[in-house]
Amino acid sequence: MKIGIDCRFWSQTGVGRYTRNLVIELSKLDKKNDYVLFVRKEDYDGIKSSIVNSKWSIVNCNVKWHSIAEQILFPRILNKQNLDLVHFPYFSHPIFYNKPFVVTIHDLIINHFPTGKASTQPLSIYILKWLGYRKVLSHAVKKSKKIIVPLEFVKNDLSRTLGVSKDKIEVTPEGFDPSISKGEISGQVSQATKTPYFLYVGNAYPHKNLEKLIEGFYKSKVDTNLILVGKDDFFYKRLEKEKFRNLVFLHDVTDSELFHLYANSIAAVSASLMEGFGLLPLEAFGAGTIPVVSNIPAFREVCGETAIYFSPQDADDIGKKLGLAFKLSKKERGEILKKGKTILPRFSWAKMAKETLRIYESSYGIWPGK
């Protein structure tokens, strides 16, 4: 079988992390099938050095996602390769590509939080983009051979929200990167960790609910800082303008710095209203700290009873649970961490790649065991 994988998101966060780990693990695992990776020019060298299978091909594809070129030019590039199956690791794909494909849909957050507040564009442009999103998503769920999702929660949400048959949806839990480890720390990060702190890692989009998290942090009345780590974009800049006290904003941290921030925090926190996966608590447990997070389905599915939960809409409850985490004894923290460590083996990129390969084969009509 000749399989294509859309790797245009390689350098991005989120979908990029998923794509990188999928490709790296598949290149170790699958010695039978042929693969063609479609990459942006700036990612070519990094991708070439990441794969261990010399049979794999790499094709330059400087086509931006969410663009007209994606719809017109990308199908032509794909068709030249005579592929048996293509994997689009994100809902954004060319709707005029008419050969077999599978798609990964990580969440339906945009469906549930379709607010112009999440866009830097004028409202009219945002509405056009919203309509385009609905068109592309609808095509993805109708025409794909299989839909891959990271959690049972997302599977149920797809079925309930878009009417997709559950038989078409496959759950492949994602992993976390245990390779994040100790290393050099910048002066900025070192200085930030001298004061006790809670840690948030992620973007500042509206569904992340950072305003309520900050309100809850102040209601906790504990003598600490709240460090927020994320991309230095419009949404973080807007927050930083508010000049909140006891808040520290860090951008462009390295993996080793991220490990250091997790490991030395009182707790990793998230007041998100919706997630497609629960990466923050996994990274927290992996680095040796506890998660204090929203009582939402994704975090519940990932963490079970190992995390401390709060209502994300209730600043008083957020403050109460942050205060609880702050006051935990060394023994109590140790008990939470011990339970947390037991869930980590369930979330492996290697396992995800193995399940994804099974989906490729079943989508193409090659059933396991034949």
C-alpha cells in the first residue's frame, strides 16, 4: 500500500506534535508499506532527519492550510503520487481530492465556541472563515473512510453534534513526550521559579477560560505567582496589557525549561471549558507535579480520579482547589503523584502509531490477520 501523510503542520504546536510523533513512530514500525510525506520547504530537513525508513519519500508542498491553494493546488500534488490512501491529520484538507483518505479530528471546540472574540479578523471575515470551516469539516466526516479521534469523549461529541456513525470513528489516545527532561535553563525561567507558583501551559484562546482562572487564582489568597506559558500572540498580548499582579508571562520556552517549570510548580492548572485531549495533566505527572484542572470530560477521561478538579465557571471553587493544592502535605502530594504515574503507560505515541496503522489497513480493506 502507498500511503500519503499531510505533514504541512510539522512545526506547529498541537497538530504538529501529533504529526511529528505519528510519523517518527510509523517510520520505526512499518517496514511493509510505502509512504509519501507532503511537507513545507522549511520543514524538509527536519523531517528527513527524523524518519528512519529509507523507503519513504518526501514531497515539497508549500501550500498553506485554510487557503484557496489548499483546495486547488494540493489535490494536483496528491494525485501525481497515485496514492492508495492519504491521512490528513487535521480537519483542514482539500475537498476536491476524490481518492480514499482518513482524517484526524482532534476536537469540535470551534463548533461549541464559535465566537468572533477568538479571531483577530473583522467579524465579517470571521463569519466567512466559519462557513468555510463548516464546509470543510462536513466534507471530512462524510467522505473519509475513517475518522480518528484522541478520546471517547470526542467520538461521542462527533456522533452527537454532527450525526456521525460511531462505527466510522476510531479512538487512538495520544501520548506525551517523556523525552522532556532536565537541561539548561535561561535566566528568565530561573528567576521566575524562585517564587512559589502555579503553572499554566497553553494558548490564551477564549475557551481556555484564562480570565476565570486568574480570578480564581486571586480568590485563593495564597502568596504565590501564576506563571502562564504560551505563544507570544495577540491573545496573550491582550492579557498582558491588563497588568495583573503576581502573574508572570513566559514565551518560547524550551522543552528542558518546560520540564523545569512543571517540576518546580505547586501544581499545573487549567480552567479550560473544553479540550480534545488532556496533555497538561500528563506532562505534569511525567515531570512530578500534580494537576488541578477543570471538571470536563477530556480531563476526566485522561486522569480518572488522579487529579484535583474544580468547576471552570466558578471562580470561588477554582480558588478553593488552588488553596487545597497549596496546603497539601508532602505525603498527600506523594499519594496523588503515585496514582498519577499509573495512568502514564496508557498514553504512548508508539501505541497510537500502531493503532493508526491498523486503521490504514482496515480502511484500505486489508484486515489484520490476513
